[in-house]
Amino acid sequence: MRKGILGIAVVLLVLLGGLALAQLPGGVPREETLIVDQLTGRVGTPSNFNLWAGWRWQDRGLQQLVCEPLWTVDYATGEIIPGLAAEMPIYSEDFTKMTIKLRQGVSWSDGVPFTADDVVYTIDLHVKTPGLLYHGPMAEFVDKVYKTDDYTVVVELKKPNSRFHSHFLDRWGCLRIMPKHVFEKVEDPVAFEFNPPVGCGPYVLKDYDPAGFWTLWERRGDWEKTPTGMLYGEPKPKYVLFQAFETEEAKILAQLRHELDMAQYAPEGLRVVLEKSNTARAWRKDWPWVVNIDPCITGIMFNNMVEPYNIKDVRWALVLAINMVEYMATAFDFMAPVSPIHLPPVPAYVEAFFNPLEEWLKNFELDLGNGEKFKPYDPEIPAKLAQAAKERGYPVPEDPKAIREIFGMGWWKYAPEVAEKLLKKHGFTKGADGKWYLPNGSPWKMTIVTDTNPAHHHYRNAMAAAEQWRKFGIDATVNATEAFNSLHLMGEFEVGTMWPAAEPWGVGVDLSRTFDVWHSSLLTPIGQAVTLGPGGAARWSDPRLDELLKKMETTNPFTEVEATRLLGLEALKVVVEEMPTIPTYGYCGAVAWDEYYWTNYPGAENPYSQPYQHWPNFKYMLPFLKRVKE
Amino acid sequence: MRFFRDYLAPRLVQYVLVIFCGITAVFFIPRLTGQDPVLEIIAQIQAQGASLDPLAVRNLMETLKELYGLKGSLFEQYLTMWRRVFTLDFGPSFFQFPTPVAQLLRIYLPWTIGLFATSTVLSWALGNIIGGIAGYFSGKSWSKILDAVIMVIRPIPHYIFGVVLLILFAYVWPLFPARGLSIGRGMALNLELVLAILRGSFLPALTLVILGGVVWFQQMKLLVQNVKREDFVEYARVGGVKERRVVFRYVLKNAMLPQVTQLALALGQVFSGVLIVEMVFSYPGMGLLLYRGVTRGDYNLVMGITVLSILTIATAVLLLDLLYPLLDPRIRHR
């Protein structure tokens, strides 16, 4: 009996010893592998790489390492990077023709040269095939597509469109070019699994988990024939592993054990990693650590088709009922930059829009009735936030420029007495109990619909807003629901925390992407889904904005830069005046990078590239990484 | 004939009714949540700011409705659902489109059965044997100490217990991976694969065996404490039957009966998996699959998993009812 137990124990020990050795799939050496966290989680369609036909968890490395688009947005450097294209698109005078010059010498990962035939084939196939994601715009706009030589493609459009190139501009998704020689042999391009994927990016598929937890990629032997190689040189990691984690704890443990190099956390998770690891760093080396140049703005959305949020003064009253210092303490512990306008404070926009708009903001007035005016802008908010953060014990810099970088440019005044005037103008009353009553005499109850994930900025905004408005006297509650997206898109909410404006491109001065969703032609009744989620769910439009959008349509963003910028400024002013949604602070990503195996990540001190591993430009970051131990 | 009328027929009717009501409820409940699977996909595509214009989205919504089988009235969808139940073809998963639900079940079920069934049977066997012995010798000090330790372990939630194991064995003593299983698609039956599976499954199994085992332990201990006071045990002991025989043949065997029922019901839970344990250890099981289905409004997937679950549990209960007369002479006698 005892011998038996001893035998079992020995077998177990041997097993565990053997198990401890096997670290990566297929005997891949750890020191040559970059292991990164997969943002959107476990892949639900592990064997399917056909991202033209539906949602395929493209951030598993597919969009970052395999696909090479014509152009990519880099919001950190403010550049548009031409990948398969050799230069920016060339439009005809009347915007009915777009010419694309292609990069020469590129080859697909199976050795076949990339040419204009691939581009023509891709656009053509999308025009003809309804099941493909980009069929809609291609069928609507493309009249003819042809090549004039092996590296020049001309797209003739059915109607003028000065932003047609944007369908090919990668900003976490676009119409990427297909390998013609692969797809032309396929009977059904929608059902085709595209496994293994063939691309012009610098990596090829090595292996993947059939359950979808990880995908492993290997650097191409001929990486110099890819746009990444041509533009930036050899990507340094020989292998890149994308790994999905179901819990933050497992991710933290993996990073502390150097089993994970790049990861994105909730701020609390980031703090644990930075505290416990000697080799981990964040985007900014010091407090507040987080990436605060993300091209995304967070805030509060009103359903402008629901009373009383269809009244401009009510929306403004709710803005002035927010004490932004308290709000930021609750929402994000002072770590994010506030924004008074519907744009994220990415470097390109600070220069083109935030700074030029500041004088206008300072002079902007609200009409309180009876000839009374009020200037709501408070440029001192960053200083107040810095002071409050200092009082909380954070090492806040003294330099005003650094304060502006961390806390933003300014926000709206905390003026409950002015909010009161705006509300009373419309028949709202305040009871002796300090509670607000609607013009019809019933108590003002508000439900803020939000995401169920407490780490998400949606949730954090909802909690902070509810707290502020309760203090002001509104019976505000938060409904965190899995149906968050559906309720917003269908208009079945009154106040919510979906993105308050559509994400802009993040580079250049073209803001059409943000404002397009508010064109009156897209206004959708409640109960019918809006076609563009962020921003569009506000169900708001303005004839002045329609007019500006019309002008934007006939302005070339590449050759008429100043005119494009001025149109953007005017549109921003209209949206600020009307405040259909409340922008609060720029999205912040809490990323941690382990410098045990790899270093020279694009941190705040050297932002040579956007910093996320899930963005398509991740491939352009890899040539800059350095191995710690050569 | 009397057996059929009084025993079998009511149970068969009950079986059919449970299945009908259960499946009908599973059809309607997800549709009451306010979630629209088509909008969930659209939101997912747009979540990171992917560029799709309004027209493309409108087209896509129509296409998806068509593909998902969400066109037509609720009653038409309900009839389609019954057709699918009878053919066991639940259509495609919405969120993991175009993967068929049946294929997802084929991928995940073996992992869940491997982990869940093994650990359930193991925890049942260990918990009952140790609990039975501890119950028989409940006056001994070792039994009291064991009881106290188990009282401390029992209320620990799976999440906390799992994370503690993960911290201990994936961080402090890094014997196991924090990243979960490392099995690629080049699967072949060899030692390396077996070791990798054992390695990835050990901690989740340990969590389930310990936390499941303590429950069986406590139940069995109480049962045995009651049975050992029964007259027939006393007679056996007085009649000179050896203590070992009294413990195993007289006490444990009788106390086991309700535990067998419980085991069958517990095994029926295999389809819903053990969500929390799967999450902590990144284990590819049915719990995670179902969770994703629920949070994304993936009706077909939820339907597929719950229908199988309903069928299995209802069938297990029916079989148990039919087998019980064989196990328990008292029922046979009635």
C-alpha cells in the first residue's frame, strides 16, 4: 500500500517537473517571442481569418501583423502612413475620380508579387458581393475601377466623394486589399475561411489554439518585401503571441512572471503590476502613467428625442451642475485629461483645434433669459484638478505645460445657480426638499444606462454623473446592463454613457468622421437602430451642421488643409452651443509593458508610434523594439 | 401493467412536460432581455472605432438578420426553433458567426466533460468515502479536526479559491502556467500533449475537487451519523459483525442512496460548465461559451447549450427513477 502511494507521488513529481519545462506552443523560444494581451478576448472563430466577411477578432494579430492596408492612421505622430499605397490619394477636381499610386516591390506572404490587379479585384469583388462588410459603400460609390499600369489604380465614382479614400484608411478597421490569386480560386468568398491567411504584412501564421485563447505568428523570411520592412526595417521579435485572458488577475500574474510583455488593464491592475514588478513600465514613466492621447472621447449621451433632454437649456443646465473636480476624482482619480469639446486631446488636435478655440470658448455665452448672459468656460479647471490631485498625494508636476498635458485644457464652470436659472426658464421647479420637479409637476427621475464593466470609462462616467446630479437635486440612478449597446442604438434610453461623439481620424484636420453621424439625413426615430453608434445614438441634428458638412464634402482634406480645419472649427462651435452630448474626458488606456525580454516601447518620452498592441500599426512598432539580452 | 400505469407513465409525462416547458422558456427569456444580437455585432465592430459608413451598416444589419434566422414573426421563429431541436441543428452562433453551434459544442464539450466529469466523480468519491468514515467515527479527534478544516474551506467562493491556487502555484511556486493551456492545432496523441493537458487542467481540477469534495463530505457525514444510529446497524454490531463490514456494507451502502441521485443531477450540470473556474484558469469550457452567448444576445448558442442541458438532466432524472427500484429494495417492494 505504502509502496503504491510512494509510486504515485514519484510519478506526479516527474510529471510536474516535465510540465514546468513546456512554456510556449511548439517549442518556440521565449526570448525571441513577444507575448501580448488580446484586447477583445478569446477568439470565437479560431479557424476563420476572413475579416472581409464579418467580425473575426481581427486584433488577434490579423490586422496588426498580416494585413497591410493602403494607408494607416497614427494618432501619436499625427501622420497618415502609406502602406501598400506609395503616396496620398489623388482626387480629380470634382471628386469623381480617385487615383491610387501603389508601392512597388511588395510581395504577398506566399511569394506572389502585389500589384494593381489585387486592388482592382478587391474593389470589384466588394461591388458584386453583398455578404462582404464593405459591400455597401463600394456598391454605392464605385462606378468603375481599373489599372493604368501595374502600380496605378483609378476608381471612378458614381457621385462626388472627397472622403472615398477613408474606406481604405486603417483606423482599427478598413477595407484591406485581398490577395487576388487566393480569392479568385474560391467559390464563395463569404464562407471562405482564409486559413492560413496570406498578407503583405511582415508575419505569417505559425499556430493557434483551437479554443481561441492564443494565436502565434512568425516573422516572414522575406520581411524586406513588406511595406513594414521597407519603411522601418526588420521587425525584431521572431515570434509574436497574442494571448487572451479571462480575468485581470491571471493577466497580472502572467506579466509578473514575464509570461506577458504588453497588456492593457483597468487602472487598478496597472498599479498592482507597477508596484510588484521591477521590470514593468507604463506609457508614462511617472504618475498618472496612462495613455492619455487616445483618439476617443468619453462622456455622457442624451437621447435628444426624449423630453426634457430635447431642450438645449436643460442639457446645458446639467453641464453646469457638474463639479468637474469632484467628477474626475470619482471617475478616474484625476488621471485623465478633461475636454470641453467633442474631440479627444490627441496631439494633432490640440494644435489644430483646442488651442485656436480657447479664445472663443472664453467668450462663449449662454442666454439665461431676461437679457442675462453667462460665460460658462473655466480655463482654471486643470489648475484646480492639479491641486486636488496634489492633495490626494500624487506627484503632480509644477510646469503649466505638463499640467495641461495631464489634466487637459479647461472645462465648464460649476455653476448650480446658473443651472437653476436655465431650468426655471422652462418651467422646472425646485421643491422645499431640494429636489427638482419637471414642468408637469412630477419629480425629475433620471436613469443613466451604462456598461456592466466597472473598469470601463462608460461605467465610470455614469457613476460620476449620477453622483453630481443627485447632489444637484435630480433623482438619478444608474442602470448597468448587458443590453447597453442595443438600448443606445435603438434609442430606448434617456441618458447614457456611450461615446459622446464618433471617434475622429485622430490625425490631420478632417473632422467629417465625427460630424457625419449627426447629418439630418441619418436621424433615426426611436425604436429603429441608428446605423452609426457613437454619437449617432444622440438622435440630434442641426441645419448649420448640415451646411458645414456639405462644404466639407467639397473640400479636399489633402490639398485644402486650412479650409478643412476652419470648417471643423465652425462645426465644433455649433456642437458646443447645442451640447447634444457632454464630452467629459479623453479615453485613457492603462497599458503595462514588461522590459524583461523587450524594451524601447513607444512611451510618452519617445512616442514614435501609437502605443497599443491591438491597433493595426503595431507592425510599425516592432522594428523599433530591442531585445534586452542579446 | 400496474408498474406502467402507476410508476412509468406519470414519469414519462413529467419528462415530456419538463422538456417542453424548459425549451419554451429558453426560447423566450433571451428575447426579453432587450439585447439585439445584430446590434451587438455592429457595436463590436464599431467598438474600437472601425470605419463603416451608415449605408454599409444598414446593409449589414439586413444581411445579418437574414443569416441569423431572425426574420419572420416570433411564432415563426418559435416553430423553426422546434424544428432545430428535433434535428439537433441549432444553426450558426451569432457572435461567432458563421461557426455552427453544433461545431462549438463539439469543440468545447470534450474539455468540459474531461474536467468537470472527472472532478465531479473524484470529488464525489473522495467526499463520500472520507465523509462516511468521518461520520462513523465522529467522536474521534481526527474527525473533529477534519470537520473544522472543512467548515473553513466550504464557504470560500470558487473565484477566491482559484485565484489563491493560481497565486501559489503559478506565481510563488511557478509549477503551472498563468496563461492556461498551450495546445495548438497540431494535436497528436503523444506524451507532450498529455502533459500539456494535465498541466493546464490540474489547478482547475484541484479547485473543483476540493470545493466539491467538502460539500459531499459534509452531506455524507450527516447521513452516516443518522444511519449509524438505526436499529439494523446496532443489531449487526451486537450480532458480532466485524466493524469494517458494518461501516462499508451496513452504513455507507445505505447512506449512499441519496448521494447517487445527487451525483446524477450534478453530472447533468456539465453543459453549463463551471464558469468561474474556467475564467480564472482560462480553460476552454462550456461555462465560458454560455456566458459569452448570454452577454452577447447569442440566442442560438444559448438555445443549443440549454436544450442539451435540459435534455440531459431530464433524461438523467428519468433513468434514475427507473433504476431506483433496482438499487433500493424498498421502492421495488412498493
